[in-house]
Amino acid sequence: MVGISNLGFKETRIFIYHLIYKLLMYSKVEFKKAVLRYPKLDTVLMIEETIANSKSDKTARQIWETLPKKVMWQTFMTTLDYLEYSGKILVDKDKCVIWIWDPIAIENLKEQGLVLR
């Protein structure tokens, strides 16, 4: 088995995307049923753009504080739940939000033989 440290940058990135894809496909993520406030589309898009443009891993609170418009915390957390459910972000145990949505890289993985179910 080849260790990840022996791979180049491109191969490491592909390996990581492959692991994330498997994690998302085989994990059972459920969207919360009890929602206090549903976000509007412009709010979801604003939060998506802010997360996608953040250069480093930031906590949910740090992202919430840097949003261009004020959003209630419950609405923000509902949006994060939706984005995690849809496979665009990962939220780790420390509440760091990581943008993983990259359809171009997924297409490249498909071309290299990634089997999708």
C-alpha cells in the first residue's frame, strides 16, 4: 500500500477527495427536523460564498461573524446543516467548517476510474 506521504500534490488531493466522497456516500447524515427559522435562498447563497472564499479552516462562529449581512445564529446553523447534508461542507468535531464541493475534481476522479454508485 502506498503511503499518502509518497504521493505528489495532485495525487494527494485526488486521494483526499476520494476519501471524502466515500465518507459522504456511506455515512448517514440526517437533516434536522425541528428548525426554528428557515433561511431564504439569498442567505444560503451568501453563507455558501463566504465559506467557499475563506482561505483557511474557520470555526462556525468565525464564519458567522464575518458574514456580510447579519444572520441569526439558528438560521446560520440550519444553513450549515443543509450544506453538510448536501455534501458541500464538512464540519469536524471542533466545529471547523471545510468547503469540499469541487465538481471539477469529481469529474477528474470519474475519468480516472472512480466508481460512483
